[in-house]
Amino acid sequence: MTIDRSDLASRSDSLALDETRGLGVLVGHPSIAGKDSSGTRAYTLVGTRIELGLTNREIHLVKALGAGQASGADWTLTADTIHLRLERRKLQQALAWGRSSRPHAVSSLQTFDADSLALDAPDEVLTELRGFGKAFSTSKRDSTARRSTATRNPSHGSAPPLVPRDTAVARWVEGPDFIGGDSLTAHWAQEPDSTGKPRSQLRTILARGAARALTHLTDDKDSTAGPSLNYSRGASIAIALRQGKMDRVVAGGRADGVHLEPRPPLPDTTKRAPADSIKRPSAVSKRPPSPR
């Protein structure tokens, strides 16, 4: 069964529509694709069962019940149950929750997990996400960022370099930045991309309740140093981003944490000294042997 309207299209094995009750039900591999004014796909939704809420033949609610998957221009969302709220034939909000699997949302560089998620997308533009219940978010780090843990491996059989007694050296496996807490709130703003087209760009993430965050901060003034490592805990933690990169981290309440500066690079002992700097033994004049 197919439905093709100016605002959406749907497919399913069977369709039941009750205009009196304002209810439509799609089962059998159902899918919904919303359309914008130009007919381009604006959002999608699939699930085990899809229900439509109608008022005077206008769809104001689309539900995925079981194995829900939704997507918009700047995000994707998976959960047992997903509700999409529409106004003026445009997506305005997405709600997700479930028991068998936690809702999972993905934007351009971030992931979000929580017991329940709410995405605000007025007129199909992502502006805010809220996560409740063991909320957790990861951020994909800039692939061009310099690594702070890159060190020269000693040659086989040689001892590792010694460090002063008052110096501590930490080694860790690099991973994504993360922030977590009892709840998370993320805000996006519209910024032009490289082609001039406006895109939703993440500006802030706020964690409340048993908040914790691991971030890497780079120094734009020093092109040789790698990023520093910052782990923070507090009643709340706010992360601000600028042009898609980490700008600052502020922990509130009873806060503590650890900040590690990048280790300076070790001297390269494999390089040979310049020829004019090598000291050579002074020549010793040889006298002919004396006659006997």
C-alpha cells in the first residue's frame, strides 16, 4: 500500500485509516517520508508499526512503535518508540524512549544516549536536544588535531627514557571526548557551511547531576604542541564550542578534576650532527725517527 501526498509519502503491506477517529495504522515494513515545499525528502521514519494522528485530514503526529528509526537533515534517531510532531506540514519535534534499547541520536559530530530523548526542530531545523536518565554524549575529535600522546618508541632492547623524580608521566589510549550526567541539554545554531548553505552547528552542551566530562583542548597559538587532556567532575558541566571545535569547559558546584599538559617532544637521537660541528682530534706532527 502506498500514500503519495504533497507533504509525505508512505509504504506498507497494509493500511487502515479511520478519519472519524483521526487514526491511521501502517503495518508490514511501514515507512514514512516527509516532503518539503520543493518535494525533497525532509524526514523519514520506519518501524514495526506506524500510527498516524490526523485532524481534518492533516497529519499532526507520526508514531513508530517498535524498532523505530527516524532521520532529518542533520540528525538520525533510533529507539523502540519514536513520536514525530508536525505543524503546518513540517516536522517540529521528535520524542524517543524505550525499554529494550536506549534511544540513540547522532548529529554531524556527536552521539547522544539516554533513557529518553527530545529533539526540537522547529520547521525542520535542529535547535535543541534534551536527554534524561543516564545521559551520555560523545564528540568525534577533529582529525587534523595534533596528538598529545605521540612519543618516539625506543629501539628494540633499549631502556625507556628516564624522567626526573618530580615528574609524572601518564600514557593513555586516545578516544573521543565525552560528557555525561543525569540529564543533558545541547543547543545548535545555524551557520553557513563551505558552500554557503546554512547548517545546524553545535554551540553548547550542558550536563546536570553527577556530571563528568573528558575533553582535549588544543592551543591554536602553538602549532607544535599537542592537545591537553582535561577530566572534570561537578554538579554541572558546560562545554562551549566555536566553529565546531572545543572552546572552553566550565564545571559548577562541588567540582574537581585533572588537567594534563601535553608532553614536550623528545629530542631525536637518531639525527646526525652537522659535519661542521663534529669535533675532530687535532693533527699531531710526526717527527722522523732519530738516527741511532
